[in-house]
Amino acid sequence: MMISMYRVSSRDVYANLALEHWIWKNMDFNRRKIILFWRNSPTVVIGRHQNPWLECKVNTPGVQLARRQSGGGTVYHDAENLNITVFTNQQGYCRRNNLGLTCQALKDKWGLDLSVNKKDDIILNGHWKVSGSSSRLTRDKAYHHYTLLIHTNLEALSSALMSDMADRITSTSATASIKSPVRNLSSVCTEITCEEACEAVAYYFNNKTLGKVETISPQDEDQFPGILQLTEEQKDYEWLFGKTPPFVVRHSFIVVQDQVSITVKSYIEVQKGMIKEAAFTTDSSVIPLYMLASLQHTVKGTRLWPSELSYTLARFIHDHNNNLSQTLCEAWFTSLFYK
């Protein structure tokens, strides 16, 4: 079978995922296997059936959020993580073969102790995860994509994948990630780079012969008609958040009014990334019931996103025009998005 290998010039996760999807939709893999090597700027990438609020900090400065077409768990990408996608027909699909070739390439080049576990993770020195996999299959085609932690910022990875809302989310059918201890390949081999890892893996995929790895751009509308529209769709709230399975957020927060601490219980139902139902209750008479009922009504239909919810709450504060409404909204908003 013919093999074509491509290196993507972009570091834009939305453009790169759009390119991956374009190739999947438009190319025939019955006579040709395609290998795609790509990297992104700092990004949390969630699986198709995951809940971003459960998996990560959804509004981390300098870190983008993306949802991929395949299932599986959440991963963190930056420019020092190498992504590899292997496109084949259904008969040629074999995750363990792809991972085995990758391990052998890195072993032969740098003497690394790598193995593939039962979950199709690549493991360094028998313990540390350096690669996670996900796939998409249909009746006639398939792709398998996986990561390689070369010299990723692991502190940023750990911070970005720590959700402030996870312990308050209930009643969800979303796929949950399984956390594993991770390490960079550069921790045991300081000279390894993404570029050299790409070349080593490409050499093995090409049956240990030097093959051309062509550089392509996902912004090339002439080469990939419709790619720019696909890129915009990757950024859309309806895709990023609206595809999240329904869930409930329950928690309590404290409102301080006239030096009195008041506990308020919050309950919100979220569907398609929007607040469908809300309820606020308290045993205190300091906060009038009509104000809580008004807040419930006001937030319904709002996207569960800091900037949009902040705008909705600003209208509520303006309508009620008193210190208590502002204190109530600020306490709820802060407790909801920030521990």
C-alpha cells in the first residue's frame, strides 16, 4: 500500500483539527495510508463525548479549548508535544501496530525503554505515560491519533487539567478521563526534539526507508476546499460546549450582608451548554424569596460561560439596583467558576 506523510505547518489547534477532519471526510484510504504529524500551541483537547467543565479549567489564560471528533479522554497539547494521526481503511486499522512502530523507532534512535500497555498508552520505563491514543472508525475507513510528550510544560498541563467545578457536577453521562502519571521523553533523553522524533517515526512507517514528509498548511483553501469553514466550526460554542451531555451543578456558597454570613444552595441543570433550569434556596430571611426567584428566571437560557453569565448578572443587578443583589451575584459567580 502506498504511504503519504505530511507535516503540518500550523500551530492553530482549530485549523489542525479541521485539517484532520477534512482528510478523513475527503480522501480514500483503500490504496493509500496517510500519516499526519502536527503540533499545537497550548490547548486542552477534550474527547467528542466529554464535559469540558468536568475535565479542565475552561477559561485558562493562554490555553485554548478544543473538542476533537474522536472519543476518549482529555489531553494537553503544546508545541513540544508531537501528535501523530494514522489514516487507513478499516482493514488496515491497528493501533498496537502504530504504537509498536513508534516505540521501536524511538528505541532504536535513542535507546528509550518504551512499551505499550493494555489501554494503548505508550509507557516510559515501565511506569510513566508519554502517549495517549484515540480513534475513529466507520465501515470503510479509520484513523488513530496519539500524542508524544517530548518536552511539554508539565506544570501547565497539570494546572489546565484541574477543573474547579468537577466536585460539584452530578448526573452526567459524559466520558470521564482517567488520570495517569506522565513524564516527558526529554526527562531521560535531553537531546530528543519533536522534529527528530517526527523523522524517526516517519522512517519506520516508511519501512525503514527515507521517505518525503511534505509540509502542508491547513489554511490552504485551494488544496483543501472548505477547510476555512471547517476551522470556524471547530471554534463554535455549539461544538465546543453545546455537544456536552446534560449535567447538573450543585453547590453552596456564602453571601455576606451587613456582616452576616448567609448560606445559599445553588442547583443548575445544563443542556447543550446552556442553563436550562436553576434553583436558589436559603434558610435565611435576609435574602428575599422574590430576589432568588428572579435570579432563577434571569439566568435560564444563558450559556454557562463566564463572560456571558457575567453580562446576564449585570442586567439582574441593574434591574434590582441594590447592594444585596450585587453581593448575591458576585458570590454565586465566583463560587461557580473559581474555588
